[in-house]
Amino acid sequence: MLLRIFLILAILAGLGTILLTQLQLRPQIETIINERQTNYDNWRREEKSRKDKEAKLKDTEARLAKTTKDLEDTQSELSGTKSKLASETGRANGLQKKLDTETKRANDAEANLAAWNALGIPVEGVKGLIASERKLRDVVAGLEKEQLVLTKKLKDAQAIIDEVFGVEGPPPPVAKTVRGKVVAVDPKFDFVVLDIGDNEGLKPRALLLVSRNSKLVAKVQVTSVQGERSIANIVPGWKLGEVFEGDLVLP
């Protein structure tokens, strides 16, 4: 019996101890529980904030990608627009040039028509006038050629007559632009061969000066003329030095 009493007292003492311990630890436990709940709530808020930020970041990245694509599309459209503008500008310039040309042609045609109207010549008579004018030009050109041939023949014949009959007169003129060289010299008979002739308009009895280093060497008079050659005698009294091949000949 006594043992039971001791056992009961031990149980009661243990229960008291447990109750006392719980009473002492309850505030701490509640504090821990509250802190855990607070930490959990804070963690949930932070997690929610992190997820919101991630969602916003993804949305921002998506918007940035769309903006970049829109910018690239806009730049591509702008390049195409610039190309089209350049093409249209070129076409416009070409059309303007054609318009100016056609306008000028129209103005010229109008001026020509006004001139024809002022002359009182019917349109159907224009072709006949043009044909007649062409024929007249051909005839005039033929006459001019024939005149040149006859004039040359006359001069040649006159030169032969003068040479045969010894008719003296002023020496024929020589163009100031004529330049030639001595290609051969005969010191025994005082005559020289020149590399200029009828092609340069040189005529018999023409007078020329022989020069070397800008100094007068002699004066020569042409005796005979060919196409690209002529022979000339050194004029007596005008031989100021020896004449050599390569000396310059001028009027």
C-alpha cells in the first residue's frame, strides 16, 4: 500500500514537473512558433516577389525582343523606302530630262513651222526644195574641186612658162608656218635637197633661209619641187657659213 502511495506521489511529482516545465517553456515555444511563422511568411513574400520579378523580367525581355524585331523591321522598311525613293527620283529626273528634250523639240518644231509659214512655202514643196538644194550643193562642190584642179594646173603651167622663157618676177610667197630641213648638200655646185615640197605649198623660185642654232647660215632659192622634196640653190652673196645636213629651213 505504501508502495502505491509512493508511486502515486512520484507520478504526481513527475506530472507537476512536466506541467511546470511546460508552463516555463510555453512562451519560448510560442515565440519559436511565431518566429517560424514570421520567417515562413517572409519567405513566401520573398518567393512571391522573386517570382513577380522573374515574370516582369521575362515580360521585359519579351517586350525588348519584340521592340528589337520591330526596329529591325522598321530599318529594313526604311532601307527599302530609301531605295524606292532613289529609284523614283532617278525616274523623275529621267522623265524631266525627256520632258525638257521633248519640250525643246516641240519649241523648235513650232519655230520652224512659224518660219515656213512666214516664207509662204507649202509643206508639199519642201521635199522638192530640199532635193534641189542638195543638187546645187553637189554641183557647187564639184565646181569648187574643178576650180582647185584648174588653178593648180594654171600655176604649174605658169611656172613652167616662166622657167622656159626666163620670165622674172617676185618670188612666190611661202607660208610662215612652213618648216623643213636640209637632207643633202652639194658643196661643189652649192645646191641643197630639202625635205619639203609641193605638199607644203612650195613653188619654184621661192626663197628660204637656212638656220643653225638660231643663226642665219645662208639663203636658198628653190629650183624644182616634188611632193615631199625640193632642190634649191644657195643664193650668191648669202652664204654666211657652210650648210650641213639637218640645218633648219624656214621662210
